[in-house]
Amino acid sequence: MSAKPKKRFKTDKLIIFASGLACTCLMALLFVFRPPVLNFLDSKIYDVLLTRGSHKAATDLPLIVDIDEKSLAEYGQWPWPRYRVALLLAKMQSAGALAVGLDILFAEPDRTSPLVLREQLKKELRVDISFQGLPRQLEDNDQVLAGVLASGPFVLGYNFTHAATGVPAHACALKHARVALLSSPGAPKPEQCLHQAREMICPYPPLAQAAPACGFFTTASDMDGILRRVPLLVSWNGKLYPSLALATLMQAAGIGNAVLKLGPAGAESLRVGQAVIPLNSLGEMFVRYQGGAGTFPYVSAADVLADRVDPAKLKDRIAFIGTSAAGLKDLRSTPFDPVYPGVETHATIVDNILAKDFLSIPDWAPGVEFLCMIMVGLLTTLLLTWARAVWFTIPLAAIAVGLWLGAAHAFDDLRMYISPLFSYLALAANFALITAFKFWREERAKKFIHGAFSHYLAPAVISRIMDNPDALTLEGEEKEVTVLFSDVRGFTTLSEKLTPTQVTELLHAYLTPMTRLITENSGTLDKFIGDAIMAFWNAPLDVTDHQFRALSAALAMFDRLEELNREFERTYGFGIQIGVGIHSGRVRVGNMGSADLFDYTLIGDNVNLTSRLESLTKYYGQRILVSDAIRAACAGRFAFTEMDRVRVKGKTEPVTIYTVHTRAQAEAQSEELAAYGHALELYRAARFEEAEAAFADCIARFGDKVLYGMYKERCETLRAHPPGEGWDGVYTHKTK
């Protein structure tokens, strides 16, 4: 080998080794800052570890008494009169239940009480009635239920909120938890580390006063909607309150006090009787689910009321009353089941505590994870740098298997979650980066160009770029373009009604014709953002009359959507609606990204403004909003109706925004547009009382449209709080 190839070979090795070290350092940064997507992946690994193999309840104490369809068929719709709930509780107590937790909120008086009915009839119909032969103590259903609650081991449920609702609450009569604190030096106070409630939705005070204990059933799922951990204690007004599961367990076991251990990072554990429950710093317990819905035995409430249940099934059981009836379901998503009854979560917590079957993430776990990640990163870098492919495949596979077996051992045998995520990321990233580097140089330019442009540019444009690949620089150019954003309204809610396959099929059926309309009108597709489309005109090639072409494409999209919706109604049972924003202005257009990976796109304040216009379509109740630049370029060919003069979030200069109609549409709506224009002139003149009346007239004549209602409310506000002299009629939007 000559000196020159040897030198190049050594240089390549050094580049590969340096790349591996850099990649490992990048993983270390990601470990420290933990972007949400990595937390999501970490949660999914946790789910896989939890759901492996067969599972069953560890104890036979928890039981669900279900207000099911059978119960509603026999005893009528929910809510039931509370004397019936009292009868249900009394029968469970008589059967020997250790404790009963009610996963139900009784926030208001029972309106079916004879006493309440008599007062309502007298007040509303001026009819004075009496109930012959009804004992006085049965006139008030709430008093009947309160009497039963006071006589047995019952726990009422209630709800905390962590955001102010503005709803006035009656005085709460709840018993707080009796918790002793065991604090190490430097430990925060409980209210500084535990979940802090903003408001409480309390049980009806006579019931709360009568019940021996109360517990909250508030939960908070992770960002992916999965419920993996629950708070056992919540701080409110300087006191600690127990969860429904914790309060019911303590009631069943006759435990009056708990001990909360606090460390410098926050909560560490909660001692309840002989069980020491590991907590995270927020006082949350990881729920070790044992399976999907139906893990715990269910008994129909109707069977209990009708004495069709063997008392032995209820004796010495810790029961929770909940509902599985359609329309009443309190459902949660868990690692096992996307539609898991919330009442079974309480039963699972009790089962975990009784069996002392806990999961935890120790304080030292992040240190172990970080050390493993660095070791894996260095080892893979060394293997990939100096070993041939045939030799490094087996060691890398062994490392991957070893990481998983180690995590599984810690999870199953030590009841600890030690995440292998970042070790896998270091392994995968180094393997991908260094392997790709070996094939990178010669194929980079042409493959990138085809991959980046073939799906959203015409073949002639791609050929032009392929003929001159040196034109693909990061600098780009500044030029005037027209930008279009479109978005499907409420798509997240709609997609919840469909399977993932159906969502994919719907998006394909929608995006394909929309994209064709854009390219047929000389547009360039920038990207899909979920169900949203971003496109632009006048780049990379000049497009004559690009504002008109963009607007024509948008209106054609609405026409095509009407045809698509007829098919969507037949296939999925609903149609979709979109909002479109269009603006024209100078932007930076070109290849944006890193020196190695970049996309042909555009950036600039005018791009952001277009996105804001699209997001404002829902606020103004319009299908499309455009800027004054579009109106000026297309005047005479379309009819424009002014919507507002606004400052969108992130901008200081006001912008006049319009909606667009074809000439035929404007002529058909001439009366309505004239009435709206008159009302808007009054608003601009700061004659808010007259403007309010004019918008109210628009509502009366043309329907309660979002636009008219919005301006009417705005006029009411400005009339109550006049803006003063110098008001420019500009409305500032503070949200995107």
C-alpha cells in the first residue's frame, strides 16, 4: 500500500472514531435535556417490560361492584335515587365487606328526594302535595344515604383540579389524611413537592360529614395519554388528602395514620401499616397493572340489590363501586388496555399495596443509565472503527441482547425500572452513523436530490437541479413567494373514531387530490405536517401571477373537498373541514438544514404570518383567510370581504385580513355581506353600541355565525371598557 492510501485510510479511521465519540457526546446531551419524544420512547419500553408474560391479581381482596347495563335495565337510568345507593351499601356492609370505595361523585343534593320534589312542585307548579304513609326519615334521600355512610366502612370519592375552573364551590367537609412527616435535612415541605390542587369538587357536605373517610380519584396521564402512575397524596390549603384507593385501604385495615418520608429531591416513600410504598419526587406511585379490563372480579350492582349474590363473594373484600355502562364509563388508557375502567385502577393500587408488589425508579438509576450509555457508545465506536463487518455484528448483537436482559432482570426481580433507552440510542446511532459514513461520499449528492425533490417538484425542475447540483447550497435567495397553509379542523378528535389504518387511508384519500391541485396550479409542495399542508408558489422557478394561482388552488381544494366528503360520509360516517391561510411576501427560500442534510424550503416572518392566518380561520369561522397582499394582487377577479385588522402573535405591525368568495358567491350573499359591512363600519368608527346592535341583527337575519357572535361579544366588551381616544381598531391575538 502506498503512503498516500495509507494516510487516507488512517484519516478515515480517525474520522470514524471522532464521529463515534461525537455521537456518544450527543447522546449524553440528549440524556441531560431529554426531549419529549425520547420520554415517549422511554415510556413505551416501560410498557413492554410491564406487559410481558401472563399476569393476574396478586391478592383476592379487591372487588368491583359494577353499575352495568343490567343494573340500569332493572333499576332505571343513572343517577339513581340515593336511597337505592344507600340500600346497595347497606347490603354490602351486611355481607361483610371490609370497606367500600365509591368511584362516584355526589356533588349536589338528590333532586329525586320526596322532600325536594314537593318543594319544586310547590314552587314551580304551585301544587302542594303530600306523600301518605311515607316515614319522615325517608323524605330526604341524602339523609338516608348519610345515615348509611355514617354506620359503615365507606369512602366517598371526590375530584381535585389542577387548574382554576372559575366554578364557585360550596364549603367542603372532607377529612384530611393524618400523615406524619419524616424529613431528612434539606427536604422540601410536602406542599412544595407534592401535587398542589387549585380547586376541589367536593361531595355534598351532609354526605362528606357522615362518611368515615373520603378520597380523591383525580389522575393525570402521561403525555401519550397512558396512565402509569398516580398520586397517593395531594396538597390542598396546607393539608394532605388521600387518594380513593389509599383511603379505602386504610379504612379496610383500620389504619389511622401514614408516614411520608421526604428527601432533598422530594417525596421518597409512604408507610401504610407494614407496607412501605416507594414514591417518586411528586408523591406518585407507579401502578403495576396486572392485565387489561376484567383483571379483578366484577359483581353487578343489580345482583347485590336483588340478593342474587352469595354474601361469601363480598365478605372480607375491599370493594369499589363504579360503572361500565355505555355513556357512563370512566375510562383510562393503560399499558395493557386503551379502554381500561378507571375503577380498576383503584383496585390495582390496593392489590399492589397489599401484595407489596411495587415498581420504582431509584435515585441512582439515572447514574447507572448514563454510565451504561457511555460504555456502550465507546465500545461500539471501537468495534465499528477497527473491526470488520463480519466481526462486529456478533458483539453488537450481544450488547443489544444483554441490555434487554439486564433491564428485564431489574424490572422482574428487583422491581426497578432501569431504562436501556439511551444505551440503545448510543448503539443504534453509532452503528447508523459510522456505517453510513462508509458509503456516504460517492452517493450523497444524487440520492439526496432525488429523495428531497421527487415528490413535490415537476420532473423538469428536478432535471435542472440534477444538471447543476452545485446550486444546492444552504444560502438560498430572498424573493417574493406566495405561501399556503391548510389544516384539517379537529382532526385529532376525528381520528379517535378510526383505527390507525383508517386514519392512514383517510389522509391518503384527502392529501393526494389536494397535492395534485397545488402542483397543477404551478405550486411547490413544501411538506405535510400531519394532516396539514404547506405549499408555495414562485420558487424554485418563477411563476407568473403566483398569488392568483395560489388562490385558485385553494378554492379548487374546497370544491374537491365537497366531493371527497360525500365519499368520507359513506366510508367513515363523517366529513372533514379545512381551514386555509394564504399570504404573499419576501422570504428566504432555498436548501435549509445542516451541511449534510437539508430540505428545500422557505423561512421568514411572512411564512409565520401565513401559518397564523390559517390558525385564525377557526376563530373567525371562515374557510379561508388571506392578507392584503393577496387582495391587492387578485382584485377584480375575486370578491374579498374584510374580516379584521389584527396583530397576530409574534408580530407588532397590524395586518388586514380578508376572506374570499367567487363573484357568483358574493352576488348570492350580497344582502348579508352588505349588512356585515355596515356593522363593521360602525365598529371601526368606535360606535360600539350601534355596532353591537348591527351584529345582533346579522345573527337574527343570517344565523348565529361565529364571526357575528365574536364581534358582538367584542363590542359588548369595548362598550363596557371603552378603549379611549387614539383607538386604531386593531385587535391583538395573543395565541397562535
